[in-house]
Amino acid sequence: MKNDKISFPCTWSMGVTVITAITVIILVASTYFIWTDDFPSSMLWLKYTLIVVFIATIIGGLGYMPIRLTIGNDKIILHRLFGAINIPIKNIIEIKAIPNSETAFSIRIFGSGGLFGYLGKFKNPKLGSYTMYATNLNELVLIRTNSKKYVFSCKNRDEFIESVKLKNNENQ
């Protein structure tokens, strides 16, 4: 069996780019103004709490933002700064492209709704509970295993799906 890996970058849509740029500018500007403002000594706890929350929001979003999807011999890897998510190819029951309407009316259980992408745990009537790491809602891929549902996005999603199916057939 060959040891070849194929990578697909997670490109950002215009919406994610705008949401992220505006939010980061607001958070950085707010941090600067809070840092330089004279807070009463009885409110210093609030000043430092806000600064920590703003900085943690940016670092957390960057850390969990999807960078690329890689197909290895036996698994799909979603690369992030704070660790990777590995999905064994043998555990995949279904993989398909889905329109962004499939994620419509989703409730965000925990995660981000546009800052650095759509990241975290979501739930809706159509898909049920799922984990999403998407930076472009027009390039969504649904991966269903026995225990979980994932929604990812990547550039050239149709090529990604075909490559996973081909790799799955090679491994059988």
C-alpha cells in the first residue's frame, strides 16, 4: 500500500473573513482602550477580566480554526493549531457534499458562529447533533461514522470526497 497523503486547504468565505476581521479589530481596539483607560481601583478586576476574555477569544478561535484536511492511508485528519481531529476511514458510513441549507436553523451548542469559521457542536432538525469545522458554507462535506456526524469544508470538496471513497475502496 502506498503512503501518499493528499491535503485540501480550508479556505475562508467572504462572510467568515468579514466577521473575523471586524470582530478581531473590535476586540483588539477594546483591549487597547481598556488597558489605557483609568479604571477606579475598586474595578481593576473588571479591567483585567475583560482583557483576558478578549485575548482568550482570539487565541481560542485561532487555535480551533481548521487549516486543512489531509487524507492518509487509513484516516482523515483535520489540522488545527490546537491538535488534530482524526477520523479512521474504515469507520466512515457516509461521506457526501451537502448544501448550506442542510445546516440551516442550527442551534450552536458550543463554539463559534463565524469567528474564524463555524466551529464546535451544533444541532438542527435535519442533521441532528453534529460537529462542524467549516470556513466556507458553500463547500460543506458531511462525514457520518457509527458514533458521530462531522461537517467540514475544504477547497475542491468533490475531489476530497472522491479521494476518500477511493482510499476506502483500496483499504477494503
